[in-house]
Amino acid sequence: MRTIACRVLAVTTLVTSWIWMQSNLLAGPPGNDAGSKRKALSKITLSSIEFEESPLSSVLDYLRAKTRAEGGHPSNFILYDPNGTIAEQDPKVSFKLKKIPITQVIKYACELSNTEVLVDRNAIVIGTHDELFELKMARRNGPANAGRNGAVVQLARTPVPRIDFQGADLG
């Protein structure tokens, strides 16, 4: 009986360590997750920044260069616009800021251009709400998550039309 318990413990330990190693391999090198990227970016403070009626892509190019120059976490800023929505709107950004963390600059640029930001371990992705949602869903439904319920994913992707209840009674 004691031998069986020892074997079960050995197999459990082996399986647990294998799962731990696999999860660490998938996560990438230490400090390469979205949380550490946000923390590294928040430590970079710009002494001053000024843009007047500048395209969003120019602002992102500047931020990319500035994060590399500051010696911080090298960041890849991506303007994600597969449907051409942002290009069609051609948002212009204007602000003049002093002594501000780069994360706040990103936030303001997104607010002024009616876009959102998605920070992951590989890049800082700027796009519209709908396009970033589709990107997240595609990642969740990718090969790494093959067991995900397809009906739930399809339901999440289904747009709900705007319904006007004005003048409708409860019945």
C-alpha cells in the first residue's frame, strides 16, 4: 500500500512540474507580460510633449521612438485598423503636456482620436473598440484555445441592433 502511495505522489509531482514548465514556456521570458509592460511604460515620464493637429500615426511613431530612447521597455506601438475605420476618420490629435507619464499620453491620444488601447506582452495596440474586440476574440478562439465553446464565441461576435422602445408599451 505504501509503494502505491509513493508512486502516485511521484506521478503527481511529475505531472504538476510538467504543467508548470509548459505554462512558463507559453508565458515567455520573465517580465514579458502585459502587466510588466504597463509598469515599465508608467515609469517613463516625458518632460514635455506637444502635438498640434497631428495624425494619430505620427503620435505613435513619436512614442515608439521615445520609449526606445528612454531605455525603458522597448515597445511596439501598432495602429490596428484592418477595416480602414481609423484611416477613414483621419483623427488629428492636439495637446501640450509637461512632466507626464507616457501611459497618460497614450490615454489622452486615444481619447482624442476616439480609439482604445490594448496592452499585451508583444505590443501596445491602438484601434477602435469593435476592431480590438474582434482581435481579442480571434486570439481567444485561436489554436491555443481550441477547446473554447464555439457557440459562446459566435454569440459574442453577433452584433445586437439598436432597438427603439420609445412609444412601446410593456405588453
